[in-house]
Amino acid sequence: MMSKGAKLASPILVLWFVMAFLLPLPRTVAGAPHDANIPSLTKDAKRYKLENGLTVILRKFHSSKVCAVQIWVRTGSANETEEEAGITHLIEHMIFKGTQKRKTGQIAREIEAAGGQINAYTSYDRTVYYVEISNEHLETAIDVLLDAVQHSAFDSVELAREKEVVLEEYRRGLDSPTRQLAKAVMKLCYKKHPYGRPIIGYENTIRSIKRSDILSYID
């Protein structure tokens, strides 16, 4: 596992601008026949490297006047220490809770007012923030998403509220046999690896996270 100083020193952010809703990847098995009618999501995709180190991946679909904008951050729960468990997921929740430019709630309202939706998810190795919206509001989507990811305020009052939201999500997981089974399997398979810890963290680690911890983690 990378040290704290190295893990976020040069994050890779990837933006997708797709002129249609992203299609789900088809499930395949070894030896299964290839369906020529299933479009490849990598075909015709263009990759650019900006001067600031940002990687941009662009693919156009002309069948629908809808775009998807995603920012991929190459940091997930596997980058955390045992004491930090859940901090990446909590940051994901906090990213949309206001910036220097936009107050609490304004980020979601601005996207929804344009007929779009904004969301995010955390995995073991990445965190993804995304907007789906009509093409005419592409610039709005980029502006709002970049502002949220780059300039989140991490307000202490909002942090306290969002920790309760995450703790409720954690408690719901305790009541889910499917989630408990998945957690047990990962813990068994990855006894000495961060994959063995739940992405959401633990109740005690979630409660202990302070604003200063978040700022230190992303520095």
C-alpha cells in the first residue's frame, strides 16, 4: 500500500464526455460467442493528456443528445490505513456539500434545474463523480463538477451531518445478508490486504474522522 504522502500526490482525473447515456458493459464468459451488435465502449474513444497532467477521454455518440461527464480519481478505500477506514467514502459524500462558490445544496440544485442528475461512488481503487445531462448544458456540468471536486469546503457542520448519513448507511448494511456475506468473503480472501476492509469503514472510524483528517488525507 502506498504511503499517505504518495497516494494523493499525483491523482489521475479522467473526464468522459459521452453524447449518450453510457451503456452497461455486457457480461461475458470464456468461450461465449461475441455479439457483433454490442458496441465497444473503447471504439473511437480519443485520449488526451493536458498540461496539468489531467487525462481526458472523449467519445461521441450521435444517437442521443445527452452527455455524461465523469471525473475518476485514482484513490479508493485501498489507499486508507486501518485507522482511516471509510474516509474516502465520507469524502465522496462531502464533495457535493458546498464550495467557496456554491452553498450547501446548490450543486445538486444547479444540475437538477438543467434536467440532469449528479452522483458519485467509491470503490477499492477509485472514486468517481459524474453528471448526466443534455448536451446543451455540458459546460454547466463541467463547471459544477470541477468546482465540487477541486474546491469542496468540507464544512465542519455539514461533516457532522453527513457522518450521520453514512452511519445510517452503515447500519443498513448490517441488516443486509447480501452485504454481510460479501464483507465476510472479502475479509476471508484478503486477510492482510486493504480489500479485506469494508469500503464504508467501521462505526468507530467513521465517527472519529475530523475535518483536519480529511484535509490531511487529500493533501
